[in-house]
Amino acid sequence: MSPAPSRATNLLYRDLHGRDPELVVGAKGSFLQLEDGRQILDACAGAAVASIGHGELRVISKIAEQLSTLSYHHTSRLTNPAAEKLAKILVGDRPGGLSHAIFLSSGSEANESAIKLARQYFVEIGQPDRVHIISRHNSYHGNSIGCVSLTGIPSRRRHFEPMLIPTTSRVSPCYPYRYQKEGESDQEYSQRLADELEQEILRIGEGKVAAFFAETVVGAAAGNLVAVPGYFQEIRRVCDKYGVLLVLDEIMCGMGRTGKLHAWEWEGMTPDIQTIGKGLNGGYQALSAVLISERVVEGLKSGSGAFANGQTFQAHPAAATAGLAVMEIFESDGIVANCASRGKELYNGLLSTLGDHPHVGEIRGRGLFLSLEFVVSKATKSTFPLSLPLAALLDDAIFNKGAIIYSGFGKGTADGIVGDHILLSPPLSITSAEVQLIIQAVKAGIDEVFATDR
Ligand code: PLP
């Protein structure tokens, strides 16, 4: 029998196998402080959450002030100033016709609400046959049954398969490192993937598909897949051709992380519905949002006039205040511009120190949202055996060198090959000196793991 773990909070692999997680007792700026006194550089901002770093008193004081003024109200007939201001910042002067925001607590709730919103929209406009949702392999959309139904990671699905929403299916992601053919141009690859989506829509039946869900930049599920130029425009075209709503999940990749506020701003098109979370709240409160285009709002107005989706803690004043304070710091401290500059430093630094490493297949991503994918051989792009928990070994080694990274989900799924990868997503407020510390820790960790023959 394995030794009983002394912590009682998690039921994760480590805990079940008696490897207790370390206790973290404090955090300031880009560093976490462990119980034993070690300072660890937060090279993943939790899970791409701590966008402005930890312990920011400008946010904390505003939350305290909000709680002492108005700690809670229900949203059935009331709203609060912080939520209203925040909504204006998020949808205000953005191109693309996003006009409303619904505030929830987690990314999963936001995506679950987006599923329901897409469905209700079509009922309201008199197209009730549209019940099907298409998403992509190698994707993660959250924890609830609806979100798992869209998620394209077999290990996250398999225990729950019989209970998942049957009217869902998946097509290929845009994963150029592994799936763009030799000599195939970006335009041809985009076209091929758009054709696959079109074929899937036709297979389900015209007038039967409600929405296509995609992460604008795939995060933990496959290690920072940035679409080739033109891909999302092709996808937008196919969605429009068949009246399908385009829902972009920017829970992880959004809110400045790619060097623009919304990741879709790189792509020359706009979504009908967008979900955000994580960096929006910076980790100070639980806050996510669904951003909704006028087209969808008009659809609801023309029907019942109300979205049938309310939650007790929706638009919580303290959470909305945290989001607003984080957005104010984005503005005053030039956080998105810092992300773009530090992102280039991190990418270039990783490339110059690790680009020639025999097992680093690709270093990719955008802004401060970067991954390294590992291969046995660069020439064949072959992956390490499923039995070798490479990402976890790298995670441990880099942690012991002083930085915490995100090791993402598994590899080699039934949906296709995904190499082992590690993900870097430090606070967007990170300094150049801290970027260098990340590069040193990552290099030292990788060298240590590959010092043993794998
Ligand atoms: N969507 C994406 C792309 C995510 O990365 C996550 C979380 O990692 C979620 C949705 C779910 O968010 P949450 O864990 O806040 O429910």
C-alpha cells in the first residue's frame, strides 16, 4: 500500500501516490514563497492567471473597499458599477461588434454558458434543429460535462464518455509543426482544415450545427498552437457560409497574453461569442466572462428577450472590482506592451539557448505564451514513449532550479500525435531580468533531465 499523503485537499496523481505538493505560503510580484523559505519564480502565472503578478496592493485595496461598500447583490434586477465599467472596457471600443459581457466565476462556467447561449440563440431565431457543436482535437475547454464534451483530450473524456453530450464532434486543430504537409503553403493548409470543417458540417447536416468552438491559441492541450496566417479567416468563412456561430475560447490565451488584449486581434476576423477568464482576474478573485456580439444579443431580443442562464455569484461586486482594477493596471503600467516585448526576449532567449538542443523539436507561441515540444529525433519528430512521463520530469527538474512551469496535459492521444511539451506563461508584468532567470532555469532543468539517456 502506498503511504498516506498528509495533505487532504487534492485527488491528483501526485497526492494519490503519496507525493505531497509543497506548501506555498506567500507570493509577491513574479515569485512564490514556499513554506521552507524557497523563492520560486512563477514562470506560468499559476495557469496563465497572475497577469499582473502577485500581491498587488492597488487591486487588494480596491477589493477591500468594494467589500465594505457592497459585498453582494443578486443580478436578477440589479447590476453594479464595477461590472458595468469592466464590460465597457472589454467590449467598448473593440472591433467586431461584441456588445455585451456576462460575468461568471470560472472558465468552465463561461464556456458552459457559451454552449447554452449558442443553443438558445438558434431556438429564439426559429432554427431549433441546430443542436450540434463542433470543436477540435487536442483542445481543452473546461471541467463541466458540457465543456468536457467539447474537449479533445481522450484522458479527460474517457471516464465520462457515456454521459457526454452526444451532439458534439471534433475536427483537426491547426498544428503546423506536426500536420502541415511538406511543401504545403499556409493558405493550402488553412484551406484543407476549413474543408474538413465544412465536410463535418455537411455530415451533420446543413441547418443542424449551432457553433464551432476553438481556442484562438491552443494552450495546455497541445502546447501553444498558433494558427497559420489565414486559418481563422477560412474558418470564419465556412461558419458564415453555413450560419454557424464562431465561439473563441480565450480563457487561457486571452487578456493580453499574446501581446494584444484579445488573441483574435491577430487573426483578421472576429468571433460571435468569446470567453475569457484567468488573466482577466489576475488571480485576485474568481472571475470569467462571456463576451457576446450584437448579432446574438439581437437574436435573444427578437425571441424571449432573456438568456436563460443565471448564477448566484454572477457579476459579483468584489470579483468585478478585481477585474476592473487589473484592467486599470493593464492601462497604467502598459502591461500588454510589456508582454509583447518580454515575450520576444523570452522567445529569442529560449531559441538561442535551446534551439539547437537535439530533443527540443519546436519552440513556439505568441507573446508570453510559449511552449517547448520535445522529440526523440528532430529529423523524424518522433515522440518519447507513452510510459515516460517526460513533461513531469522536466517540471520537477525546472522547479528544483527555481522556476515553476506548466507541464500541460498528456501526449500521444488517440486523436493523433501530440509531443511532450512544457508551457511558459509568466506574469505579463515580468521584468527582463526575470525572463533571463526563466531561461536559465529551463535550460538547466532540460540539461539535467537529458543528462540521463531517455
Ligand atoms: N478553456 C481553456 C482554454 C482553459 O485553459 C481552461 C482552464 O485551464 C478552461 C477553459 C477552464 O477554465 P477553469 O479552469 O477556470 O474552469
